[in-house]
Amino acid sequence: MPKTSKIHSTSSRPKEVTRSDNENLVYVCCRCSKHYKRQKNNFPASQSPIYKGNGGYLPICNECLEELLTHYKSVLGNEKAAMKRICMKFDIYWNTEIYAMLGNEYTNASRIRGYISKTNLIKYVGKTYDDTLDEEKLTFVDSGLTDSESAEGSNEKDKTPIDESVIRYWGLGYPPEMYRALEARRAYWMSLYPEGTVLSTGEDAILRQICNLEIKINKDMAADNPIEKSVNSLNNLLGSMNIKPSQQRDLDDNYIPFGVEIGKFEDDYPIEPDPDFEDVDGIHHNIMAWFLGPLCKTSGIKNMYSDLFEEELKKYTVQRPKYEDDEVAEDSDDETAGDL
Ligand SMILES: [Zn+2]
């Protein structure tokens, strides 16, 4: 409930302001603070509902608008990109068709005002930068062609449509050229992995950021913008890509227990000891002859161990002495005696 004073006819609520009350007030540019008596001819008219409460005018004056155009021209390198950036900033409909209408009709400084006045033609009534975004999205999802592509002055570029899966992967809203650049980066990084490698969700997300950053850095370098921050982020991402995921892979796929590894090695390159050091205390022989041997023999297995056991056993087996039978010829007996 509004607070009311003791005199009931007044209220703390502001009195509703009507246009006629405002007419005598000055209009202030929200960028340079310059005061104007009238909005018309001093502020650019706007189709955007955002500025409806401001009488349908942008809150910055024409002079500031022209300064901004000059600024963006020097930053972005060309007038078309600069105008598009201003449209983006102030929710003005951007269309290369309108830009083409400018021709050589306007002087350099007033070209942005010329552009804005053309967006207020009946044909474009009610259109804002939202419509630009919708139109750009539609054109490159449907046909792979876009206004923004030609806006960058690159009509000669590859016009094959961008695959929908590619757009889903990188997200909506990029010009086709950007999708191609991103895909090229992704293909490069994936070529460094063994064929058929499938990245984990985490690695995939990092790779996506790496590709984006690489392209951003290239663009910034070309435009002489600072790149230190992006380069640092890129290095961090590359670190995460090399260290963390590969540790994960070691644990999952390449982990071989120590003994198994030695076994594999011994199969291919067995250690051949110097004969002097081969079974110095005979333990190896004893185990084979007196442990494995009897074990195999009692299990009824005939192999080198059981043979070894029998051979060894023979050494210690006492043979029942053989006495010559009476049947043996006497002369042989004599011979024996004669030998002795
Ligand atoms: Zn101003």
C-alpha cells in the first residue's frame, strides 16, 4: 500500500508523466552526457521494443554513433563489420541488402545514420537484431549459405552445406566458415591419436575448447588484439588434455602387472646367464629332479622331469648283486679268476 501523507489528497507515488510534460525537458545522451532539446535529428530512431519507452530512439546521440562507427572500423578492419557490430549492440536489424542500398549516397561519417534510417523503411518495420540472428540461423541450417558469410566479403568460399551433426557438436549460431575452421582443427588433433580413438566426454569437451581458442587467438592476432589471456588458457587446456586424460587411459587400458610384463619380456628376450652362475648351488636341478620329477611320476605323467627323476634315482639305487649261475660255463669262471 502506498504511503500517504496526512493530507489525503497527496501520495508518495510519482505522478504519471505524460509526453507533453516531457516536451520541455532536455534529452541527455547516455554516452557523452550532451543535452538536446529534441530527440528527432539528434538521436537515431529505433525499431527495437527495448527503446520504446525512450520514445523509440536510441539513448546515444548521432555524434556518439558516428564515433562508435569510426572506432569499430579501426578495430574490425572494415566498415561492414563495424556496422554489423553496432547493430548487434543496439538491437538494430542487420541485413546486407540494406547495406548495399547505401551505395555512395552518404558521406563516410553519416553512413551509419543512413543505414539506420533505411532499417526504418516500411519493409523492415519491427525488425531487430533478433531477426538477423534468426535469418542467419535459418540460412545456414537449410542451405549452408549465409548472409554473414558474404558479409565478411568471402563469396568465393566453400559453399557445401554444413552437416547438422557438426552444428549440434559445436552449437548453433556460428557462420559456416567458423564450423569449417573448427572441424579442421578437430580433424588435426584427432589425427594425432591412433586411428579409431574415441575421446571420453571430458576430453571431448576440452578439445572443443582448444579448437575454439586456437581460432580466437588467430583472429585476435590478425586484428592486433591482446592474446596473452587466451594463450594462457590454451596452455592450461593442452596441459589437461595431455596429462589428465592419458593417466586415465593408462589405468584403464595399458595397465599390465609387473610380473606379467617381465614374463612377456622373458618370452621374447630371455636372460641367458653366464655358465659360471647357472644353478650355482644345484637348487634348480634338485627341484626338478626331486620335486617335479616324483610329482610327475606319481601322477603318471611321463615327461623330462619324470625322466630326470628316474635317472637321478638310478645313481642311488642299489642293484641286487648278480651271482653267476651254475649254468655258466666253468671256463668263464676260470677266466674271471684268471683276471683277478
Ligand atoms: Zn553522445
